[in-house]
Amino acid sequence: MTETAESNMGLSDNSTKNIFNPTDGAFLKVWNSMLESIAPLLLALIAGGLLLLVLGRNPVTFYGNIIKSGLLNKHGLQDTIIRMAPLLLMAAGLIVAFQASIWNIGGDGQFLLAAALTAGFGPMFMPVLPMWACFVTLFLIGMVAGALSTIVPAILKAKYEINEIISSLMMSFIGINFANLLIKGPFRSTKTLVPQTDVVPFTKLLPSIPLTRIHIGIFIALIFILVVYYVMKNTSLGLKLALLGQNPRAALHAGLNNQRLIIGAFMVSGAFMGLAGTVEILGVWGYMRADWNPNFGLPLFALVFLARLNALATIPLVGFYAVLSIGGHSAARVADLPDDFILIIVGLVLLFMALTEYIQEYRAGKSGKLLNFFRSLKGIKTNE
Amino acid sequence: MMNEQKVEDQGASRNDDSSTAMIPAVELINITKSFPGVLANDNISLSVWSGEVHCLLGENGAGKSTLMQVLSGMYQPDSGMIRVNGREVRINSPGEALELGMGMVYQHPTLVPVFSVIENLLLGSQKGITLDRQGALNRFEEYASLLGVEIDPESLVGSLALGQQQQVEIIKALWKGSSVLILDEPTSMLTPQGIEELKEVVAQLKKSGLAIIFISHKLQETLDMGDRISVLRRGKLAGSIEPAVFSSTANSEIQSMIIEMMFGEETDIAESVIKVERQTTGRSRESDLPEQPVLELKNVTVKGKLDEVGVKGASFSLRAGEVLGVAGVDGNGQRELAEAIAGQRRITAGDILLNGVVVSDVSIANRQHMGLRYITDDRLGEGICASLSVSKNMLLKRIGQRPFWNWGRTNEATIRKTAEGLVKEYDVRPPDVDIRCGGLSGGNIQKVLLARELLFDPKIAVYSKPTHGLDFKTTVIVREKIKSLAREKGVAGLLISTDLDEIFDLSDRIAVMYQGQIAGIVENQEGIEKKVGELMVGGT
Ligand SMILES: Nc1ncnc2c1ncn2[C@@H]1O[C@H](COP(=O)(O)OP(=O)(O)O)[C@@H](O)[C@H]1O
Ligand SMILES: [Mg+2]
């Protein structure tokens, strides 16, 4: 639901309905919401640039290198697109949850658990099952694993109104460690010294676009992004989730089954995270090492909020982030900076987003979703 | 020190004619105050004299509370001047207002219920570290005898009746030796008996020489109490009645003058709100009504949360075409009752029957399908979803149902068409179904709720404070709707309200709730007011 997501953020609709700012019109509205998504990005890049200057690096060279090796270089571009597949699937998962104001913080745990099961069962199934059956089974296993690892926070929230931020984070730690336990235990390969699973041979990974390394995961992801977009915008389920997310008491009053909706949305969100894990293993790696954790989840928060929970809008933003992280990897090496420097920029994006939203909120006298989220972390309720 | 001053001393100085008679105790001169998007007070001038009750009349949202909050230092005016005893002052905070002798009793209670009366009074007034409890008790007795009331200063505020709590609020406002007392809609929470007591207290205080500002949106009250009446309308001073005019003109004539001021051209609306016309008169309702009740409660018990009283063994039945009023002081279990009937709350004992079918375990949605409608009083909290459009809010209780959704797919055109029809039928303004519902005014939100609930063949409607906080015009529309639905469409109405005029106007029978129980059910007939008032405070 683009329109509700926007108004809930307290942004575009307000500036146009404000009596002190009587300008109206679709163009202005689109321009406003674009500005609100792009401004924090630009500010973060500028602040990151200043930081680079302080560290004695040339920001123009650094950003130039990012674009060169993440977008303009043939290998980099392929890596970027490959990276987008799990990111988009996880973004879809976040949107489903956030739309209902469910703060699924445990995406990484759900992702890793599914990845570990895929990497563990994959090499066992490949010799005995036809390839397509193998893929379907593994996708299902990944999705079910992701969904099931949300069930504790989901039920706690639905039945006992226990805050899911803490409980899903705890479940994430459990998921991460349980994945490691599986890899070091039952799934451990006997062929290697370092703890890891057996390897699915390259020929049996997800098929790729001819002449490239880009596996079909990106199409799976795009299809699900479209589905999520359509469901949120054009179906009763989307409206139910929006209503639940924006005024749970009104949802109850209207006769919705809030408990079922919460558990359902939470599990679907987890299923998307799990699917992302399966796709990443079957598309890129073929195996999983112990302690492997790409930490995809957290930076996605920023992107999904920047997209105002609009699934389509996450595509360019995830693309941007993929360029940043693929290109940033080598740019950081060239500049002799730690790999995590890119995470600083993501952190800055979040910060500036909160700041722009705060300014908007101040101007409009209304609360945005992101700020409510931060406040709920501190235990301060603002809506109601 | 202020606290030391004796009440009598002030009384004496106030009555000193030569110094006060010529100069008003308070003058508001050209006060303007705006909020974002609203001009709440537009160039208002008022004078208040000692020994006089100045009634400030105007409908909800006219700007009465805002004006008084300017006077009591809560708000700073955008422009204008305030004079106290002829001297120009700036009032920067409620504390300063109190120092200047301005005592304010707010529309909403401000006392701490778990503290005793005397502790509450000491709370706001103590300057030093030590509590002068005995001095305070003496002082309390002086005020109590001045007001002519009897309250034990050691009892907990929470255990007092609302009328008594208000008397304590008045004593608190006078505690520092105020010479001006501002009462903001003091009768809105009181029983008929409480209102009578309040009138006596006000008369006492007037005699002692206080200047009293009495705010109300009820015409009759101001006619009874006022020496001078000023009418606010949409932020402007619409007119005043001077004491000389007041005493030399017939009441009925004054009444029509005031109605003219309050409503301008729309005076016809006013008549119907002001006159309480009994629904039962001229109709032999009994014989019209079918035997079988559409709604029946048998010993329904609901456990209240935290500070709620819950419902304790409520039993009554409601037949098609009948309106049962539920009177009672707010917080005596009315909301719990309404939510239990709607299915939003579990009942712990007893049975609820719709059309003879036990529905105690039936879901909210299924009760809606059975023709039950609940018009909630928490319009913003649960009634609407503020961020969704008006059209979506109109169909909030039908999400997923045909013809608005086909196999889950939103049928935008049908939703729009239906919503536009309802917006037109109920005169929702602005007539735009695409705007955020939260942007509508209270009255228009109520119209959206009514339109939504009464769409498609309702059988039983639970109206929870249906006109609370609404402007006169919407009030009339809503009351007419409740009446016509019952009479013409046979919709049974359960009318929960704290507005007794409304209860007497619309009900066939009246149930009174007290402490979670149905204290009694009476036929709505001439002279029943006293009985209802007694039941409301636990009498028999
Ligand atoms: N703190 C506030 N912020 C914004 N608007 C307000 C505020 N207080 C009152 N208003 C608006 O000012 C107008 C007058 O309100 P109020 O003085 O409370 O009316 P009354 O007491 O006569 O019912 C209303 O339209 C109300 O919505
Ligand atoms: Mg008021």
C-alpha cells in the first residue's frame, strides 16, 4: 500500500494539506517523497566523504572506485545483481512484517538457519532426487525453517502482547548458533579440516543466465517483490495488515482476527528470510562454512524504510546498496580501509533518515513509523 | 504569606464598593489566539465583575476553554491585553495566574485520587518544606462552611462522589485567596442533584463577592445561573446580555436572543437540541413492539481491567424498535458493557443472546453479520484508522467481503461509489473520500462511523456517547438518526450516554448503571429525572 505507507510516515500528504503550504498536485507529491528518500542518501554520502577526508583519503576516488568496481566492471555488475537476490527477498520479508508494525529483527537468524539446512541437506538430496525436486524440497525446507523460527516471538506477541523486538532478536541469536551447531555437528563434512558442510557441485547449483554467473535467484526475488507489492496495494489482505499495523485497536473493533494476522504475517516474513538463505546457498556457494554470516538483515532496515515500505521502490534502493557493498569491498581495499567502512555509510543513512523524518514530523506535528520504532526500543509509546 | 490570609478579610475588601464597583475584576481586551489552522479566539473582549456570575456560552469548539486558558496562563495570546483590577498584567504561567487571584477549575479532573482531600490541597500550595497540616485543616473548614458543603478532609479523593470531588477542585482553586473563579463546563459530569448543589455553591461564592466565570454549552444552565451572558461562536464574541437587560426582559425573549447569537441563521436547529422532547409521548409504544427480544443479557459479568469496575450481573432485554437508554456517571461500567455486547471483551459469567441465540462465544465479525452494530465513543482510538482514506474507513468492517473485494482483490470502483454515496447521504465534509480520515473534524468522523455502522440492514445498534463532543448541528442529525432508525426501521438501540437530556429525549426505557451494576430500569416518563439521578449515585 503505497498510499498508506506514505501517509503513515507523516510525510508527503501533510506538506500538501497544510494550510500554510497550499501547493498541491501530483508532481509535487512525487517530488517530495523522492526527495525524502534521496536526501538521507545524499547526506550520508556527503558525511561519509567528510569522514574519508578526515581519514586522509580522497572521497572522489573512493566513491569512484565503488562505482567502477560495483557497477561499471563486468564482474562487479554481475556480483551486484547476484547480491540483489537475497537482499530483495529479505526486503520482501521485512515489508510484510513492517506493514503490520511487526518488528522482525531476527532476519539474520532465520536466513542462516535456512542456509544451514539447505547446505546440509543439499548434498544429501542431490544424488538421490531429480534436480527440480531437489530445488523445490530445499526451497520448502528453507521457507519452513524461516517461518518456524519466528513462531515463538509471533505467539508471544499475538497472545501475550510481548514486544517482539527483544524476542525476535533473542531468537536470532538462537538461530545463528543453532545453524553453527548443525554445521559443526550433523552436517559437518568429513572431507575438510575447517568445519563446513559438504559441497553441492557447481553443475547442480541454480541455473544461471547463459554466458553470465547470474543465477535465477534474482528472478525469483523480483517475482516475489511484485507479488508483495500487488498484495499490499490491491488486496484485502494488504489492507488488513495495514490496518493492524496502523491501529490494532481499530482492527480488533472492525472484527479482524489480530492474533491470526500477527502470527501469519510474522511467519510469512520469516519464510522470505529463509528463502533468501536457501537461494544464496543454492545460487552462489553450494556449501556453508561455520560462523559464516553475511549480516544482510540490518542494513536492509534502512532501505525498506527509505522505500516507505513500497516493495517496488526497494528495487533501486537495494540495487544502490548492492553496488555500495560489492564496489565498496574493493574500494575499501584500495583505500586501505576496513571492509566495514560501508556499514558506517549505511549507519549514516539511517541517522539522516531519522533526522529528516524528525524535521518532517516537527513540521507536521505527527509521528512517523521509523521514529515510533526507535521510541518503542526505548519503551516509550507514542501512538495511542 | 498568602496562606495566612483569612477568607473573611478578602471578602470584606472585595465588597468595598468605592474601589471595585467601577473597575471590573478582570478585563480581557481584544484577545486573539490561534492554533495551527484554527483561529480559536478572534479579537474577544470581556469584562468580569466582582459579585457577579458571568456565563460564557458557546457550542463545542467555540473557543471557550482556550479563552480561559489564556486567562489562567496556560496559553499566551497572540495579541490583546489582560487587566486585573484595572492594572495591565502579563500572565506567563498558571502559577502567576494564581498569584493574581485567578482560580481555575478545569474541564477535566486534576486531583490525585489516591491522596486525601487535604493532601491534594497541600500538594499545590506548600511553599516551605514543612507541612502546616493543622493550619490547612482550619483553612479547609473555613472554605467548606463558605461553600456550605460537608466533606471529610481526610477521606481519599477517589472515594468521593464526582460532585464532591468538584467541590474540592473549587476549594483548591480558591486556596490561595482567589478573587476570580473560573469554572469550565462544571456540570458536564454531574448528576441532576450534583448540579443543584453546584448552583448553591456558586450562589454562596457570589454572595461573598467573588467574580465567577461559568462556562457552559447548555443554554438553560446559563439562564438559571448567570447575571451576565456572553456568547462565543466560532472563536468570535457573538454578543452579550448585560445584567440590566437580563433583569428587565422575559426569559423566553432572552432565550431567543441567545439562540440568535449562537446560531445566526440556523436557529431552527437550536430549538430541537434545546427542547427535550420525550420520545414516548403521543405513542403507545408498548403495543407496537414485538414480543421476542433482539438483544438479551442474562447476568452478564465482565472483569474490569486495572481501574475499571467491569460489569456485575447485568440483565436486560431489548426489543426491535425500542431504545433503551443507559444512564450513569462515566466509568461505571458502560464501556465494558458495550464492548462485551460487541464481542470485544470476554464475559466471565452469564449469557448474551442475539435474536434468541447465545452469542457469548461468537466472534466480533460474526456478531456484525447477525446485525449487531457498535458505534464506539473512542472514535479516534478504535473507530477509525486515521491514516487510511475516508473511503477505506467507510468499509473497514467489510474488508474482504463482496462486492467490495472479489476473491481478495480490491474493487476500488465499488468502494469509491459506496463511500461517495454515504458521504453525500450523511453530509460528511469535506465531501472527499480520498483524504485521510484522521483529518476530519470530530463531528464528521462521527458521521463516517454512523454511516459505516448503519449500512446494510442493522438490527441492533449500541450507541456509545453518540453526540459527545459534537457540534449542535451534528448532534441533531445523530439524534434524529437514532430516533428514525428505531421508529421507522425497527432498529433496537442501546443508547449509552452521560448526557441525561439525550437519554430523556431518545429512550423508551432507562437503565441506570452504577458500580458495574444495573441499578434499576425505569419507564421514561414525566418526572422520572429525580429517580434516575438518585439511581446514578447509588440510591434506590
Ligand atoms: N492545544 C490545541 N491545539 C490545537 N488546536 C486546539 C487546541 N486547543 C483547542 N484547539 C482548537 O481550538 C478550537 C476551540 O477549542 P476550545 O477552546 O477547546 O473550545 P470549547 O472549549 O469552546 O469547546 C477548537 O477548534 C479546537 O480544536
Ligand atoms: Mg472546552
